[in-house]
Amino acid sequence: MATDAEHPRLILHNFLSLDLCRELEFIHKSCCTVGYRPNVFSTTLSHLIATNSAHLILPFISIRERLKEKAEEFFGCEYQLFVEFTGLISWSKGASIGWHSDDNRSYLKQRDFAAVCYLNNHGEDFNGGLFQFQDGKPTTVVPVAGDVIMYTADSRNIHSVHEIMDGERLTLTLWFSRDSSHDEDAKLISLLSQSLSNNFVDEPILHLPLPAPNNMYWFSPDQGSQCQSGFDIRLARAHVLGYTFYSFHDQLLDTSQNLSEWLMSPLRLAMEDELFYKEFVNSLHALQVLQFCCWKVSELRETEVGRAITNVVPLSQSLQEKSSGWKLTLGDHQLAETVFRSLSNYEDSKPAFGWADLHAAVFAWENYTCKLRKELLIRYPYWRTYQSIFFVPLVDLEKEA
Ligand SMILES: O=C(O)CCC(=O)C(=O)O
Ligand SMILES: [Fe+2]
């Protein structure tokens, strides 16, 4: 929709497929950290690389390119733009932003255009959170999964976002710049080169995530103050799906002091009074598999045959045998549910999937991860050569190789 020249902006319906929206939701809900403002969570591409999950930047590549081309075409600046920032951003109850333009700080002056992609639905996944332009048409934008809004980052497009009343609102947000010194690609390629040189580059070994420092996962209802109340967002994300983490240590440790340490070390998943015997290398690994299961559950149910599960035991039995099993406690359950429950989860409080699904998800997640990892190793040398992160169909690269 082209609008008046005084307020250059564009709305694109169904620009992203629903499956891509779900895939990005999986990435965000398994990798995000607390954001830059209260009740906001974010996942940047550099964070994915830093946490040993560089392959998870791949689902972003073609969409970044399509959005950049669209912005260049619509705003009439072909071949002039660089992606300045790409990130998944979610807002929970209480988050909002007043009237502003996106270049309204001295350190944001390089931003020329914004693209906000909605990944979930107003009224279904969250309430509140309508986007509003101060002048010009359209005035209000209701977030619908797959839709995108683009606008100039200057004062011609002053906007705000209403407070989130309930649920979690998720977007993929990009800014574009004409200034090549703010090219995100150059920074990402440099991070990738460090990350890949730390690993066995030739071996597409299974890639396991490595958590960032624990304070990046600590949600505090009153950010800025040193208050003790709050929760670890990895525990909270598992909790709203109906799962808890159990750690099996030899020694008795003081829970509050060691929660951080345990979240970094091997653990298992429990649901109600049953324990899944699969050991995950750390909390992020377990959370990635849980969120992957959430994304793929219907597909997993179609393809799995047999579905015999042998590695689930009653918790009471396992704790008797291994007296050192410890539940990692979440703390404020109610707060975690307010912050992370999407509206659609409220209907019934039962877990959305069970052990058979999770069992299948462990293998499907490994296949997904290995496939992306192999793809990254094919694409990366081209990105390094051209100092640009671009999308080419894999068959074309394989032909060249
Ligand atoms: O998420 C949105 O709809 C817009 C967010 C926004 O205005 C911003 O991040 O500057
Ligand atoms: Fe904004």
C-alpha cells in the first residue's frame, strides 16, 4: 500500500510464511535474553553466534535480503542499503513505547528505514500492543503474523506501541542504513570467523548451545533495582510448557548459590511426576529441544511410528536410586506465567506435548541442527570472500564447489 509522500511507509500482508514465523518463534523462545527495556526480551544474530548456535542465523538470511530489496525499491534507493540491525524482540505484559522516531538518539542517526515483521497475532497470542502512527494513514496497525510494516526512521514517521495487556508479542525487527560503516554483515562475519575457528570446521558435528552469562537470563520485575525476586527465563519457558529441570550432582549444594552453575551443567527434564532419562548438556540444550517440539509437534506425530518410550521413569523411583537429584526451582511461578504464557496456552493447563513427542523431537532436533550446520559451513566461505551475508540457493553453491 503506497501512502502519501509526507509519511513514506508501506504495509505488506503475508510477506512471511507462517512456518517461518513459527521457526523464528522457536529460535526466540529457546535463545532469547532479557532485553534493553522492562518486560522486553531479545535475540540478536550476534548473540546466536556467541552462544554456539551460529547455524540458527540461517533462517534469517533470505528474509533479511527480501526486506532490504523491498525497502530499496519502495524508498527508491536501489543498491544503497545495508542491514544495520536484525533481531527478534518480544514484549510481555506492561511493555510499551511512547511517541518516537527510530533515529531519535545521537547513536541511532545512521538508521534510515525500519522493517517490523509481526510473528504472532493480536487477540490470539497477546492483547494490547497495537502500533500507531501519529500522523498520516494508516493510523493503527494491528499485528498479524506474516505482515510487515516499513517506514522511514525519521520524524516523518513518529509512532508508538500500546502497552501489552496480556500474552507475549513477537516481532522480527530490522533497521537499514545508507552508511556502510554500520553494516551488520561485517560484524557478523567477523564473529562467525571466530566461532567457526574455535570448532572443527570440517566436521559437521552436532552443535550444542553454550549459555551466555546467567545474569542475561535473569528476569526481574523491577529492572534496575537489585531486588531478589524474579526468575531465570530458561526455567520459566520450560515451566509454561509444563516441564521442570532436574540436576544430578554428587554433592549436596546450596540451591540459591548454585542454580546458575546447574543451569550450565547436564540436566534432565521432568513433567508432573515423571522423569525423562535423556541427559541434556545444559539448560539451553534442553530448552531448544522443548521449543523445537512445540514448533514441530504435529509433524512429529505424523511421521513417528511405534513411539515406544522406554526412558521415562517415575520421579520417586529415580530419586530413591539417585538421592542427589535436585529440582531446579523457578521461584515466582505466577510472575513467570504472566510474563510468558501466550493467550492460547491459557485454555487448558495441560502440557501441549508428552514424552513420545519429546522423544521424537530429540532426534528431529539433532537432524535439523546438523543440516543447518552443514549449510552454514557451505555458505560461510562465500560470505567471508564477499564480506556480505547473502542468499543463494544451495544447489548453485554446490555446483560451484
Ligand atoms: O514492534 C513494533 O511494532 C515497533 C517497535 C518500535 O517502535 C521500536 O522498536 O522502535
Ligand atoms: Fe520505533
